[in-house]
Amino acid sequence: GLQDDFASGVDPHKIFGTGTAAESDHVEDVWKNPEGDTEFQKAKIALSEKIYKSVKREPLGHSYNRGHKMPQFMNDKSFRHGCKSVKGQTAQEVLNPAEETEEDREGAKLYIKSHGSYGPGEQKRRNYNWKVDPGTTVWGDKGKDIALGGLSQAVSDVLHGVGDEPKATITSLKYDNFQSMGNLLGRARNLGHGLPVAKDHIFGKASVRRGANEWDARDCVEGKYSVAEQAPDEDLGKTMTPGFRNCTTEVRRFGCPSVRSDIPKYARRSVADNQNYGDDVNARYLLHPSQFASLGVEDTEFIEPRSKDYIKSMFEDTGYGVEEDVFEEIYAAACNEDGTCGVDRYRHAYNSWLVSKE
């Protein structure tokens, strides 16, 4: 380890690290006070920084100097900007006006009528036609006895509900009619006929039983079959027609096959012919059709062999035509032994030629 490197001892005068260049800053220069230690150093630093534009526009201890020249009268120390305020009402007079005008009283009445906003401690007035003066009339019973804690006995009884009667709830006739005509749980709906019948009255005509074994509505719903009647029929799952029994060998199959290979296919198939002769597409093609199936172009059209003139004219019509010698070079690299070439093979050869030219 590191200890083994100094097994013979360490030179006490050895200095580790890389030497400092003479023109670089020393530690004492970096850590010294940037503003200087003496007044001379501070003045020297201020003189050297005087060339900066920020120092000229924003001198230390002064406001931002934009170079504007103000009129002579604004240099007076007693000069003030703006208009002099005209003293009016004090804050106390605004919050607590001495006199209330007629307009203020009309506004307060209008605000009470629209918002129901009464003043602090003001009695609510609903403009009832009373025979008493609500301003001087006192309601309640005057207390006579002194209860525990210095409370009046009458007040104590009121607080504890002594002698209270159940409160009567007054509702509108419209609400009562709505409740009586609504749907009630476990009760027949009130149709408003007003027939005075008893609670145990049953409407309708009583059923007439024609025999002891006749079923009623309950028997029809719940059923009243015997165990033998609940057993499955003997011919369940079996045909009763001779010759149609479900008895067959392992190689025989019933039904019509999906692919009709047992009947010949017409030379010209009709649009009304829905038979599958084995040339229809499978479920995989229906779930994942080809790229250009929506345009009526199948994947086989790209790999089907084409002639040289067909390939040349098709690519020229689509805007990918080339010179005659270039076309011969690409076609020779993509064509088959019989001289034909598919669209897809020519396209790959054309792309390879473009890559080689880059």
C-alpha cells in the first residue's frame, strides 16, 4: 500500500503537488479584501473601476443617474411634485357621520328590502298589522324567585324546557297535497278519488275455485310439481323419428363443411354466390389486411412477374423514371432468368442504386 512506498522514510523537505506558475495568482492575493486594506488601496481600486459604464450610471451611494437636466426651480430643496391635498372630512366623520340625511335613510330602507340587511342592534320589522307597539311591548313572564347562581327561576325553567309543549309544525297546503299524492313505501298510491274505505278493504272480485287441485297465482309462480314430474323426459336429446338416431361411426361427420370442395366451382362466379371453395381469405387476413387492401391492391401484385416495358412505364408515371442506361443497369440486377421482374424486386434494386450514389 501507500505505507510501503515510504518504508525507508520520508524526506522532511519534500514538497508534494505541482508547482505554481510565477504569473498566476497566489493564495494571499485571492483571499485578500477586494476593496483593499488601506484607504490608498481603496482609492486605487475605485480609480481603476471608474472606467466602467455601470459605475458611471449607478455610482455607489447615489440614485440612478439617467442624465436628465431638470429646470432651475426644481433644484430648490423645498420643491414638491404633485398637487397639494385639500383637507376635507376626517376619518372619524366618514365612519360616524354626525347627521343622517333623508337620502341615507331612504337608501337604508331600500337595502333592507332587497337584502334584509339590518344595522347592528336594530330590531327586525316585518310590518305586521299588530295591535301592540313592538317598540315598548315586552313579552314573557317576569321572574319572581331567585334560583341557584342568581338566575331567575322562570329563566331557569325556560332554559331547561320545563312545561314546554311539542312545537307545531305549520306547512303549506301545497306541500301536504304533494306528500299525500306521492308514492309511499308499502302502500298503494293515492289517486285522489277520496273513497272512504277501511284499511283492510280489498278491491276486486274473489277468485272462484273449481276444484281442490286447481292452481292459483301462487302455484303458478312457485310451482307445485311432484318429483316424477320434475324429472327430465325420456326422449330428451333423442330423436323419435326412425333413421335419425344419433348412432354413427367415428369417421362419419354431420353437417355441411365450411369449405365446399365437394361441389365444382363456376368458371365465372356470381356476386350472389357465398360459397367458400377454398380460395377465400382466412381470419388472419381479415384481422390484419395488407397495406394497400383499402385501395384494392393485394400483396401478390407486388411480387407478380412483369415485363420490362411495364416496369419502366409504371415507375416513369409515378415520378421515379431514370435514364435509359441506368434503367438497364437496375433492371439487369433485379430481373429473373426469364427476363421478368416484380415491382417489389425492382424497387429494392432501385433503392440500392440510390444508396450507392450517395
